[in-house]
Amino acid sequence: QVQLQESGPGLVKPSQTLSLTCTVSGGSISSGSYYWSWIRQPAGKGLEWIGRIYTSGSTNYNPSLKSRVTISVDTSKNQFSLKLSSVTAADTAVYYCARAKYVDTAMWFDPWGQGTLVTVSS
Amino acid sequence: SYELTQPPSVSVSPGQTARITCSGDALPKQYAYWYQQKPGQAPVLVIYKDSERPSGIPERFSGSSSGTTVTLTISGVQAEDEADYYCQSADSSGTSLFGGGTKLTVL
């Protein structure tokens, strides 16, 4: 079965760029009707969708983060990545990658990676 | 901006039925999905397309939809069901969004 694993620095300085990678195992990132997504969760708070990418490179972003977010995909490595620029303490959160299954207008997230904590601090 | 509204908390005794609601103006036009999140763990999908249950999810989990409200029902609640539950849907532009989450306490 497909598994996802996030990786990247756990500490980022304010104003810098947060960079994370999600490695997909147990299946090809290019197969099936799937988007590949990033979702985050500040400590003790709810989930916030960041954005998604299709293997063609087509992306959709949360309007509240759109100006700072870039999601890319590397099908040769079975990976997709997140870059979030100009970070502040408000960007401190657990970041999850997830596979998004879509059928017509329906889209849901399954499975999820285990999550990685990113702290923004000097 | 569009929001999905959930009650912050629901409490039930073991063996009882828990109902967690999620309200949003676009829900008559968009499917809803439900995730269970236990402390320190990633969310797990328990219901998709309003009422479909993924393989491996116990039959006591069910979903329904009526107008602008969707409901996750857990019948015969067990201690292991204590968790945070999040609904998810989309707005008219296809932007995914989550409800604020509901903490289910098993008394």
C-alpha cells in the first residue's frame, strides 16, 4: 500500500523559506487519479489545507497562502515538495503530506504521512 | 470566506451513539469527508463522499447529509473512538477546507 514520508529541516528562521519533501513509496506518484497535497496543523489547532499538485504539474493553492507557496513534483524520484516563503512564527506547525483521490467533483485525503514539525524561530 | 462549522466537543458514554455535525452553505453541492485524529498521530479517513466507509473502518462509523449539515454517527461508541474528528469539503472554486474539529470524549 502507498505510504508517504515527509522530510526537511525542523527549524527555520523568520523571513526565510520553509522547504519540505514528501517521498511516496509502495506505488508510483504518476499512477491513478490522484493529486498530491500539503496540509498543516499548528499545535492544538485544526487542519489547514495548503495546496495540491497533479503529476502534470498543475497546482491549486489555498488563497490565504497562495502568494507564498510553491508545490512541485519530481516523478523520477517519486517525490513532491513544498516551499513556503517569508515565514513567521505563525507558520510553526506540523506539516503533513497526503494523497488526494478525486472522482468528478469529489476529493479526499488518504493516506497521510506521519507529519513533521517545523518551528519558525531565530 | 466559506467555513465549515463543527461543535468543539461531544461527550458520550461507552455503548451510546455519538453524533458530530458539520455545517456549511456549500454542503448541498459538495461532498463531505470525515477524519479521525488521535493524539500525536496523523488523521485517518473514516467517511468519504458523505456516507461511504473506506475498507478497514468499523461499521459503527456512518455518515449522512441533509441540506447544509452533514453528520458523522458512531454507534456503540468504544473507548478507542476517543479522538478529534474533522470534516472536510470544498468551496465553489475547488479549494479544500476543514472544519475546526470536534473532540469526542468517551465518559
